[in-house]
Amino acid sequence: MLEDLFSVVKTRFNGTESNSSNSKKDVKKTDIPNDLLFKCPRCSNVTFMDDFIGNAKVCPKCNYHSRISAKERIDMTIDKGSLIEFDKNMTSKNPIDFQDYEQKQESIREKTGLKDAIITGEATIRGDRIVIAVMDSRYMMASMGSVVGEKLTRAFEFATQNKLPIIVFTASGGARMQEGTVSLMQMAKTSGAVARHNKAGLLYITVMTDPTTGGVTASFASLGDIIIAEPKVLIGFAGRRVIEGTIKQRLPDDFQSAEFLMEKGFVDMIVERKKIRRTLSHLLKLHQSKGGGSDE
Amino acid sequence: MNNLPASERLDIVRNKFRPTVRDYIPMIFDDFFELHGDRYYGDDGAIIGGIGYFNGTPVTVIAQVKGRNIEENKASNFSMPHPEGYRKALRLAHQAEKFHRPLICLIDTPGAFCGVEAEERGQGEAIAKNLMEFMTLKTPIFSIVLGEGGSGGALALGVCDELAMLSNALYCVISPRGFASILWKDATREREACDIMKITAENLKDLGICDYIIDEPEGGAHNNPDLVAENISSYLCDAFKRNLQKPIDELLNDRYTKFRKIGEFEENSD
């Protein structure tokens, strides 16, 4: 069912396999030092890396929103230095004794500096107190296992207890296969925590980023009071290749894009990265009396 | 029986003579009336729902339907629900809550359907909504995995006060086929995948996910469907005794906690 949810999906951005190949590879081909220039995997436009970074890692030519780390996302979203991180050192065990799971995680931890695929905490946006959770696709495609499930659940519980709104930036290949049915249950656990926050009359905003798929789409990601998506990101339940295998046809490029989801009625608005902080701030002010946070 | 590897249980649950909900419902419930449609889009044949009596108590039953032949399978899409199936389930769950009827969910699906229309109509949203709504549904919920419990498509009927599994049933995060195709890029190694995924009722009891195991006869349920129906009935009898008298707040707290405590992690201080 979820065959290829764990694979990196890149064909979304305009197309063909060759177009969407890894930018580093392209850079090598043309002998451009890869820290100086950014070549867009979608439109192949080359810009100075500084300009690309200054543009919130969005291609200035075609508006391609590249994947960014949780840390970068937090920095561009919250008030500078306002993050009080929760559960910093939580790591998962190996519930089904999956071979090499510990080693695999160890090497990703070294590479990314992350302990698992999500950062949660309390912060402010233009002075409004919020709880924030941001998934990081560099960590096993931000799949949801015990740690993602537990940290999110605690974040929701904290928000409920403290009558705070919560903002979750989703990105995920789905439930983490390596933790077996324990991962599947995280979908129920997190949705339960959302339910309690919801019953308490508090605001939950989802920001869907690339890619939001599988068991994450089928749980907390789809449950926001307001669902925002970045332009052109992949959002879906089943993997594209699985569906293509079922129908024996190639799907249109915009299938499961943010725009497709909005057309079908599953996304409230598509907001460019640079406008997300401002949009969130407006929404928080609008909900001030209903868990919209208070000025500190 | 207890030592049968998951791959052999996979053969048992896929046996074409394995009883389905169409066999069990008349054996377990009296005066069952099927209710159709999600009131938004259509009626999904992969999930049937209705009302009837269990030992004289009115109950709501929601069940995933495997076909016993080609025609039935066509009608039930091989028990792979579309979003309207999950929305029908949610409608009937709310109806059960309104009329204070216990809800019994019978799970038997390879997974939610993966197709263009399913995506267009919000498969992910439909499943997510059920997880959230079932968690606070003010009536007892009992879920039983009869055969295959495939991923989110199964879990959408699996947020409950007690989860029981038939002794050969399997419950997994991803189909063994999918698991093999990701892990070894070879979908044909599904039997091997099955045996390392820890997806049998015994495995899941150890992991704190499955609460009760309902016995099947030697060789599988198809060898004696009447006996299995009796075992399910006697399980439900006990489950009713354990839960029907509970104050609703306590029931909902226990339900939340049941899922809340699943997860294996450690917290280091450094």
C-alpha cells in the first residue's frame, strides 16, 4: 500500500526524471563549486547561493520551494531566540528489533545533528505565545515513529494545558516502517492529542511542506483548523508509483500538489514561504480570544 | 498453533474459504439491518455498517468486507475502502453515540484503496478524521481484527476501548509486500518480510497493542466458522461486561491512555 512513501519524490516539480535529478549531481557535471551556486532542480536556473538563501531557499526564477531544515524553518518563523525546546534528547528504541536500525539512526544523527525527525517547543510569533512543532525531512524522510509520536503528543498536551495555539509544519514520508505497528499506533495517539486540544476550543494550524504523505497525512496533518500549504508541495496519502501501478497509467504532474489539494477542498490556502510568518501572525491575532496566545 | 510464523498465518488469512463478515454477522448478531451511504458522496461496498442486536443489546456494527467470490470482491473492491467508506463509518459511529449503542468494528482489509479518486476525495483526511472522532466518541468501541489489518486503512476502524485479534490475524504498518519492496527493492520477498515485521496477535500483545486474542481452530477459522463465531461472541460478552458500566469520562480517559502509552523511546540527559 505505502510502497514508495519513503522514497524521495522529486518528479513533482515540472516533471521528468532527468529534470528532477539531484542538484549536486548537476553541479558536478558542469564543474560549478556547489557552495557558491544553486541550480534549481525544477527550472535548472542557476543563481548565486547567497541570493537563493536570501530568498528563503526559494528559486527566484520559478518559485520552487526547496526543502529546508527544521532549524531554518524555526528561525524564519518565530521571534528571534524565543524557542524553548521540549524533549531535546528523546531517542527511539528498536521495538521490533529491526536490523541495523540503531546504526542507521546513529549515522543520520551525526550527519544532521538531529535526534529524530521533529523539533517541538514553545515560542512567540510577533509576541504571541505558541507551541510549535517542525518536522525535518533529512531524518529518515521525517517518518513518524515513537519519538515523533511522543514529542508531538506532548506538544499538543502542553498546548492544551496552557491554553495555547499550536502550529505544526508537516513533512513526512508517513509512518516509520522500521518501528512496525508501533509506528502505526502513533497516528492514533497524535490524533487523540489533537482531539483534546480541539475539544478545548484551541487553535491548531497545519503548514504542509514538501512532502506530506502517508500516515502523517492520514492523521494529525489533516486535522488543523486551518491548513496552509507551501506552493507546489507534494501532499497525498498513497505514493504516486503505487497509484500508477494500480491504474497502469502515468499521473499528471500536478497530481497531489498543494494546488490540486486546494482545488479538491483539502487545503485552505497556499502561502509562499516568505509570507508564512506574517500570515501566521495575522491568524493568531484573529483567534486571540480562543487560544490565540497572549502578549508577553 | 501459537508458534506458527507470520508468513504461514498470511496464507491462512488469505485462504479463499476463510469466513468473512458476511458469514460472521448472521452468526453473531440478530436482526441486522444494513444502513447505506456516507450522505456526501456514495455508498462504499468495502465497508458495511448497520444495526442489530447482540445478546439482546442494540449495537452498531461497522465491518470491512472481503468477498468470497469474484462478484462479491468486485462489489467490495477486495475490501479496500474509499474515503466514502470511512465517512460512512464515521456517520454510523456518531449515530451509535447518539443512541447509546456500543460500536463493534470488524477489521479485515489489505489497506485503504490507493487510487486517483481516493486521493481526490481525501483518503488521508477521511482516515485522520476517524482517528480523531473515534477517540472522543461517547460510546464503547470494540475493534476486532479478523484477518488482515492493513495500515491506516485498518486503523481508521481501530481506535477503540479494546482491540482483539483472531489468533491468525495480522496487523501491520505497511503491507508485507510494501515492506519488502522498500527494504529489499523486491516485493516478492513478502513472506520473509512478514516474519520480521512482528505483526501476529502474539507479537502485538507483547507490544501492548492487542488486548485480547480470540482462538481459531487448528489450521484456521475456515475449519470451523461456527466455533470462531462462538468465540467472538463470548469475547464480546466479556468485553461488554468490562466496559458497558464504566462512566463515560473514565471510558474516554482509558481509551486515550491505551494509545497514549504506545511508543518505545528513551530520554537521555546530556
